[in-house]
Amino acid sequence: MTVSPNTIIGSLVWRTREALNRNAAFLDALAGYYYAPNCLVDGKFGFWHFPGTQAEISAVLLKLGEAVNGSMLKFPAVLNFQSIRQQRKGDAVTLNYNLAIAGSVKSTWTTREREAELFERVLRPVYDEFMRQAALSGYFLTDYGLPPHDYYEVFTTGGNAAQIKDLYGEHVDAIELHNLSLVLKPLCQRQLEQIATENDRVTENIADLLSV
């Protein structure tokens, strides 16, 4: 059975969220983040997953921004840009992702303020835990160290800030992971079902939250 590459990332997002909600040091640091109230859903850290083309992701985030509680359901998030290249050789499948771990910033913040507020408190810890969960999942063949990828810390303090606001409905900075290469192990039915369940849990309460 072929598993959806998007479902795999959704599963890792859920695992990352759960792990960070057990991390007292992370939650203490998060409390000092200016946008911390928007990161908490029923007192728990919210971490979301938006797969799609850039236009599709933009449309979803702009629509969420119109909802009463939409700001709680946008960021921090993994933006999972399509298409996802799959290299297949025999039974081996290598998935190549382009992801952004994005969070909210004030447009007036300097690079130094963005680093202290967002990158140190939120984005870097989220990235570290996300990669840790990829290793712990047992779904991938990994050598020692992290799966190969290009890592960029993107501070949108320049001329593209207005364009970012138009795309996502607010100002955001991000850690971008380009060409994240994950070699998928053969997965049993139980693992496939677990991945699907965990992916669904990322968004299972969104309808209720939007109706409050």
C-alpha cells in the first residue's frame, strides 16, 4: 500500500506537537513570545500542517484569518509545498520535501528582535523536535545525524514583507527546509494506520474551534 507523503508529514507534525507539550522548558520560553496567546489552544501548544501549492496554502490561511478564532489555527505551522518528488528504485522510495516552519512576527521588529522572539523561543525548538521525531518514528532509513536538507532562516524584514502579508494574511518569518530527503522504509499495515490516525489528529478539532 502506498502512503501519502503529505500524511507522513502530518503524522510528524502531530508527534512534534505532542512532544513539545510535554517539554516544560519549551513551554516556559513560549510564554514570553509576543504571539503566545495565538499559539495556545485550550492551554496547549498548537502546531499546524498546511500541504498544497503556494496558492492553495495562501487561500486556506487567508480564509482562516477571516474566522473569529482563525488566528489560533494558522501559526506556528509547517507549510508543505507541493509537488513532492519521489525517487523510486526497486522497493526503496525517497521523498523530497520543501517545507517551511513559519511563525508570526510584528512588521516593526528588527532582525535581532525576530531572532529573540520567534527563532529562539519557537522556530528553532520546533525544528529540532520535528527532526527528532522523524528519527524516532522508525519510518525512515537514516545514517548517523539528520536527513540531508538545506536549512535557511528567513527574516522577512526587507522589501518582500508586504508580499508575505498578502500571501498569508500576516507577517511571518520561517525556517525553510529545502530538498529534505527522507528514505522511506517498507511499512506494515499497523504503521500505515498509525500514520493516518496521527495525521487526522492535527486538525480533528478545527471545526469546533472555528464555531466557538
